[in-house]
Amino acid sequence: MEGKYNGSTVSLLGRNAVFSGVREMSIVGGSGVFRFARGYAQAKTVWLNTTSGDAIVEYNVYVLHY
């Protein structure tokens, strides 16, 4: 893949309790374009299989990077 963000990462820190409604986690940095990034992410479990532990989680990410 090519593009401005290819190879860049965002690092999240926080508790992601899948049984809670909407969870909020901090963005504490990243790599590449997202070096020194700050912000937050909201996670919401859309589907969860308690037998296998599989889940589909929706993330809304708000990032400020320089």
C-alpha cells in the first residue's frame, strides 16, 4: 500500500472492558506521521461471542498530530 499514513501507528492506553457500553482510551503517541500524537479513542462492542471470545469492535479515533 502507498499513502501518507502507510507504516504509521497510533498507541492507545486504557482499559477496554468489552462488556461496558462505550469505552474511552487515551492516545499516548505513535510512530511515523503520528509521532507525539495525542487524543482519544472511543470503542463500542458491536458483536461478541462469549464462547469463542471473538468480537467486532467499532472504534472512533480523534487524533491531534504535528
